Amino acid sequence: MKNLLKRSLRNFILKTSYKGFEKGLTISDYQFAKGFRNFKISIKVRILDFFFISVGVLCAAFGLKGFLLPSNLIDGGATGIALLISEVFDVPLALGLILVNIPFLLLGYNIMGRKLVLKSCLAMILLAFCVVFITFPNITNDRTLVSVFGGFFLGAGIGLTIRGGAVADGTEILAIYLSKRFGTTIGDIILVLNIFIFGAAAYLLSIDAAMYSLLAYLSASKTIDFIVEGIEEYYGANIISAKSEEIRMMIINKLGRGVTIYKGERGFGKSGETQNEIRIIYTVITRLEISKLKSEIEKIDPNAFVVLSSVKDLKGGMIKKRPLH
């Protein structure tokens, strides 16, 4: 039985790591060891992503049911639209959260890819489940405290979900899409969308409710900034590695991103050796792809030197993600 389990595990690892295994090609012990290491890294990343998404969903649900809902306040984005529909038309919030985000998820499938949409669907279903089945205490009736702390917990939940590689608010996907089409910044688009949402809240609810809701949104947005270390959608990555060619092909084939290679000189290596010339890889990715980039680089070269910097705005070049086949 023990040998059978070992063989089954070995076959599973090889099938997930090497396409040639299914065609009957011989796999060496080195290839198996490398595949097993990559398998462990992938499992670790997935567990960590699920942890971030789960904790994020609980925080967001606490912010909604423990603060905003009892005081009839809303937030910005898709969550704010769902809260507004729930307040005005007496639609269950869980149903509203799913229905409002469906169009954004369909749009995100073409922009961000299948994995993001699947993770986001999981996050939204879990959030709807928590809203329906988990009871949270009503913390306070002071609307100022409700706005600040409700926004804080909601923002922390959305931020942790983003750290897990998913989105809990679909308007961010719409903002990315419109920014590419019209050349405006993502922050400007989100601001315009929320102006309409809070304007509707002032008309349908009350001016006081809209103002407190705006305060909750500001608290949530600042918390998101803190959790994800910036609201910029794009990040520039400089990668220095002895296996630069493998990393270059990984970025092109697995991330669907373009790369720029430029030459440099290393002053002092990790082991004290000098190297006259090195190849430096530069690529631009979204913040949702940072986790995947790091895990894939770790599989190829754990000693690679990676520098990430936020990119506030982009123009020209090949920014759109290339479809993967």
C-alpha cells in the first residue's frame, strides 16, 4: 500500500509538471526532484492564496453586517451598488452581491484570465455565504464610528482578497478595461463611478446617509492602500538571474507578458565573485500577477534578485496581456 501511494504521488507530480510524461518519455530522478519541488511551491502558494481570500471574506462580511448594514450605510464600487439595491428594493444582499458582480466577472475573463475569475467567484460566493449564514454582533450605533470602522474592516477584507489573487469588487475590473480603451487612469475611473453611486445614495436614501457612506468609502480605500501597498495597477519588475533565459521564456509563455532585456555589470556577487556582464529582465505586470511571478521565479532560480516598483501610469508599448494557448 505504501509503495502504491508513492507511485500514485509520483505520477501525479509528473503529470502536472511535465507534458512529456503523458507521451511516455523517460523522466530522470533530477527531473522528478525538480517537479516535486515545483509542486510543493505551487501547493504552498495556493494554500496561502486561499488563506488570504478566506480571512478577507470574513473581514468584509464583518464590516458589512457588523457596521454598515445596521446603520443603512453603503460603500463604493460593486459592493455599494449591491447595498443600495438591497436598501431600496429589499433584495437580499447576498443575491445582490452575486448579480451585480456577474457582468464584471464576464468582462474580467477576457482581461485577466480564467484563474482570476475562478478565484474571484470563490471569494464572492464565500462572501455571500457569510452574509447569509454568519451572525455578527452590532458593534455600535454611532454613525461616525460605523463609517470609519465599517470601512476599515471592509477595506481590509478587499485588500486581503487582492493579496490572494482575486477581486471582491468587480468595478476594479471595469476600471482597468475602460482605462485601456480611453487612456485614462484607473483611479479617475473609479472616482467617477463612485460619484454616481453616492449621488444615487443621496437621492434614494438621504444626504446624511450618503455623506456617512462616503466616509466609509474613504476609510475602506485607505485600508486597501495599506493592505496591498499601493493602488497602482501595474508594477515594473527588474529580474537579475543566472537563468535569465528560462525566466524570460516563463514570463512570455506562462504570464503572457512582454519583456525587455538589457545588459548590465554586477559589482559584487552573492559568493563574492564578480561578473563583467549580466542580462537584466524588465517586465510590467499587474499587482494580481505578483504572487505568480514570484512563485514561478522561485521554481527556476531561488537566488534570483527581483526588484518591484509601482508604475503610476503607462502609455504606449505592448501593455495588454498576450492570450495564452
